[in-house]
Amino acid sequence: MRAVIGIDEVGRGSWAGPLLVVAARARRELPDGLADSKVLSRKKREELLESITETCELGEGWVQPEEIDQIGISRALKLGVSRALMALGTLVDEPIIMDGLINYCPAEFINVKTIVKADASQPIVSAASIYAKVKRDQHMTRLARFYPNYKFDQHVGYGTKLHLQLLQKHGVSQIHRRSYKPVKALLA
């Protein structure tokens, strides 16, 4: 039996920074403690990262804010999935499990199953979820050094009260998604 590929994303609702889709394929037994990245502490996610990278092959599909603004989030998700599967070297008939209701895989992938909350119930999707969350958070923390007025290391681009206050005070940065309602409103 072939290993199942798990796919999850992080950053869909973020006001700033990229979307990251990760495709994971286990090379050997997955580590214990995998769960939906949203229920794990930052420390626990970071602890699991090394085990995930040791036990899985991983493909990353980054989609930048300007791409999201140009094509919209649904097409951006498809683009991210396509990039992640290409990076992983996925064959068109490999079994794939995606978190959520909608299949964002390119049509040529014929063995795709969507499962709501797969990041909580399917360990390979949990691995993709945790890896994606840690990698994107690290990326946003690096960006915080270039954009210190926005405190991206604290809210990682999501729509928090602090983020809104900083947007109102400092305006829209180069890495904000201009098509997203709160950001768009400040540009009007």
C-alpha cells in the first residue's frame, strides 16, 4: 500500500503575508503527539517539527500577497496546492487527503479525498498542518524585522485588534493583502 499524502494550508484568512500549502508524505512511522496545529502550543509545534521533517517528505506551495490579490483566495489555494504537489514530486494517482470540504487539487490528481477537520483526525494531514504553521510563523517573524511597526511576530498577519490598530496608525505595508476588506478599507 502506498503512503497517503496529506495536504493542509495556513494563512488563508491572514491580512498580510503569504499563504502556505504543505503536502506531506510519510517515509516511515509518524511521531506521536500529532494534532491540528491550532490546538497545539507554539512550543509543542516547534518540538514536533524536527520529527516531522525526519519522518516525512514535504512539499511547500507558497503564494505571495500580490498573487492572492490578483487571483483571489480560491485560485490562490489551488495554486498553492499545485506548487506543493509539484515540490513533493507527486504522481497523479497517489492517494491524497485534503483538509476541508473543497478539493483544490489540479484535475489530473485522480485519487483525492476531502475530509472536514482532517488536520485533527488524519496524522499525515496533522503533520502538514504543523509544518505549515511553524514555517509560516517563522517567515512572518523574519518579516517583522523588515516591518517593525506592524509586530508581525506577534499576530503573524492575522486580523487581531493589535494588527488593526497598527494598520490604522502606520498604513498598509508592501506585504498586506490589498484585496482583503479591512486593508482595502484603509486604501479607499
